[in-house]
Amino acid sequence: MVDGPQRRRSVPRMDRTRATRPALASLALLLVGCGANDTGGTVGDGAAPPLRPGATTAPAGATILAADLTGTEEVPGPGAVDGAGIARLVLAPDGKVCAELATTQVDEATAAHVHTGSKGVAGPVVITLTTPKEGRASGCVSADPAVVAKVAADPATAYVNVHTAAQPAGAVRGQLTKA
């Protein structure tokens, strides 16, 4: 039993106001099969995201990116008004892209992509990611190494979005940043 109020550690790379929403409190990402390390902080409920044994380092030369996804960031909107999520990507120089996605308050996904485009700008799909099922996806895909290198070099000019039948242009979106 804990005496007094429980302290929560800060949530890395995520806006605290969104992280404390009950819908997001249950989201905890782990980079399964991608080989990326996510040992920092906790997510909402205080439980540290678990890692699969052996998945503690990124491949040599890999870039790790993250995005906080919201419906309000979707262009052209509207996205899912209360929709939110998180994405973590590991981009390897050989073109292998491994991603973990989690969404909440979003209908069943029909697709997930990396697009090129600065904040507020809709751009073309450059990498097709594993489509989330029941709000979660984990998987690796092969992409053009030149495209992967461009996204890794300038992640602010790329974003992740998740599409649904109700929002075919995108339900949630987030600009990529280095993790």
C-alpha cells in the first residue's frame, strides 16, 4: 500500500495533457522485432513499457523516430476529433523500417503510412506501414533506401498517419521527430 498520492514519472516525448487522458493512459509501446531500446520513463499508468529480450539496441546506423498522433493535426481535416496515438519507427540504412503504432478513440484502421510533408501540409505516401488492428500494429517493411535516408535526415518534413473508412484521408497524424 502506498501512503499519500502516487508520483508519476514524466512521459517522454509526449505532451503531458494528452498523456494524462484516460484513453491514452493504457497505451504503452514497445519496439518488438525492431531492435530499438525504449527504457525511458513510463506511460500514464506508471507501468514501464516492457521490452522483448534481446531488443535493446538499434541496428548499426539506424535512426529512431517518434510521433504523437492526434486528429487535430490531420490535413486535410477533419481527423478523428478525440483520436490520439503514438508511433515509433526504426529506420535502417538498408531500407528496413520497423514500426510500432498505437491509437485510441479511432475507428478500425484501414492503412498507416509515412508521408512527406511539413506540419500543416498534406504530402504523398513514401512508406506503407503495417495497418493497426484493434488500435495496435507492429511490424517491419522494406522501403527504398534513398527515401528512408531522406526521412532519417530530416524527419520534420515527414509524418505518420493512420487512415480509417470514416476518415480515408487520415484519422490521426503526427510529425516525426528524432527519439
